[in-house]
Amino acid sequence: MAFTLLVCGDLFSEKINLELPFPHRPSLQELQNHVQNVFTSEMHAMPKPPGAGAPEKFVVSRIQIYDDVLLRWADLTSPQQLHQYDQLYCFQPRSPWQTDVRKDLPPPRPPTRPVAFSSTGSPQHYSMPPPGLAMGPPIAAVPPMSATPPIGGVPDYSFNTGIQQPVSHGYLPQPTGIAAQAQERPNVPLEDRIRVSFQEIDDMNKGWVDSAELERAFRNRGIDFSANTVGELFVKADQPREGRVDLNKWHHFAMVYPNTVDAVYYRGRDIREEQVLRDTIAQTQAEVDAGRNKEQELRAAADAQAQHNQRMMAILQDHEHKLRTATDRRNLLEAQERALIEQEVKLERQKDALRVSMNKFKETASAFDRDAAQTGSPRRSRAPVQDNLLD
């Protein structure tokens, strides 16, 4: 089975995107040699612009690979980064005749003059591809690129997505062991990822999706493909052409674009999980706000009760002061009254004793007077005693 790569380069300020088959995953040196041979052939087959002094050979100084999950370019440093139908871009040394122009990458096409793969780097031309190396189907054009200032004398191209850090190409991480404990992406079986991602795109449960639904799914997940790219991807998935993609077609599409399907699945999963967390946060925040409102109401009621308690305490203290004053006054008056009562009783007792003495005196006087009257002695008579003397 041929190992097909999409390789783009700049020839005479025009971007050429070629679909190159290999008998196996090439090494970096084999890839560089074959790309140089093919693009040299393309350069000789193209009409030279007026005044262009083209060199004899296309030279590759650096190769970048496009990560269709993070939507940005990364330097190709290992053949393990290569997968079927990966998009590559070849940079050439800066020269007066070669200028990189900011343009969209065109859809890939077979080379004008096929060049057989040679591990030694020697080009072998033939009119038709040899058996077993048939050109694979074309891939959709990738999003627009924008040029950045030259680094080390070679212009750097990256997708205009704002993503800065490069990542390795291939399947999304499938963690086990410590990585799983770190809560990285779970190792979901491929068939489940294909089935669930398709069901999420087919939100009406029709059993098929159209181009608009596919575009909406990409957009909702932050996969910023252009409308043309989405259309070309849909055409790639819709084989044979019926204007719709069912689960079987989506399964075949996942074999060609595993990273894209993984991105649809995992980003959709992340969006759902984040939405659950947002809903939980919103509900918790509502409960917190209600609790704070209740707390404020209770605090206001507590403040009002505290003020009422202060007023009642002031009244209580005033009444206690009045009670102490009344008690002190009552105690003083009672002492005075007790002294007067004791004095009154004492005086009355003295009067009683005096009355007794007066009565005895009267009796004695009366007896004396009777005796005197009987004896007739005038010297013994006394004047009458007044009975009210002690009244």
C-alpha cells in the first residue's frame, strides 16, 4: 500500500501542492531527496517568467508538517511524525529568484511528470505511475497561511490561528498509567470515537450529515477551516458522491483523517464536560448568592434586634435605677417610722404608768379625806383632785 504525502513548495512565486506516493514511510533523507527530484522536474516543466534566472535544481532547506488538530505548522524532525496524507511545506534557501508569497495552499494534484521514488536520490522519470504506486485521492486544501519575519534567513509560515506552540503530529494522546491519573484525554476506543463524533454532528438523528452540518460542527469546536476547505473535506468523505455522509462514509473518512475525527470527538467531549461544569458553577453561584442574600437579611434582622435590645436595656437600667431609689427611700422611711412607733409606744407606756399612779393617789387621797371627815380634822382636808390631769 502506497504511503502518500502532500508536499507544497514555491516555484516562481506560485505555490505548487503535489500528491507524492512512497512505497513506505520515508526517512527524512529519502523524503528530502524525492521532493527535490519531483519539484526540480516540476520547475523544468513550468514556463519561466520573463527575466527569471531559475536554478537547475530545487533545494530543500527545511520541511514543516501541518498539525490538523491544533491547526498550525511544526518543524518536521522525525519520520515518526509522518502519517498518511499529511500536508508538508518545503522551504528553500533565500535567493533573488525565489520569493515566498502569502497565498492559500492550492488543492493537491499529481506531479506533471511523475518521478519514481529512489532511495539513492537519483531521479527516474516515467510517463505513468508504476503498478502499486497509484496516486491517492486528493486532500482538501488547508487554511490560508501568513508569512512572519524571516528567522535564520528562511521565511517561516504558520496558520493564521493565533496558536503559538508546536505539537507533534498524529493521534491525540491516549494516556495510561500515570498519564491517566493526571486526567489527560481518556483512551476511548477508535470505533466509539467515530460513532459518537458522527452522532454529535448528526444532531437531528437522521443517519447522515450534509456539508452545512459538518461546517457547523467544525466551527462549534473551534476548528477554523475555511468554507472551501470544509467543502473539499466533505467531498473527500462523500465517496461515492451522494450529497450526504453516513456512518460508513464517516468511518472511511476517519481512516484518512484520524486527527480531524479525534479533534471533533475530543473537543465535543470537552465542550460537553465544560458545559456541565459551567451549569454546575452557575447553579452553585446562584445558591451562594441566595445564601448571601439570606445572610444579609439575617444580619439586618440581627442588627434590628440588637438595636431593640439596646433600647430595652436602657429602659431596664432606668427602671432598675428607679427601683433602687424607691427601695432606698422606702428603707429610710421605714426606719423613721419604726423610731416614731417605738417612741410612741414608749410614751404611751409612760402615760399608762402615770395613770396607774394617779389612780392610786386618788384612792389614797379619798381614803385620807374620809378619815379626816370622820375625825373632823380640817387640817387634813385636801382640795379635790382633777380627774383629767393626765388627759
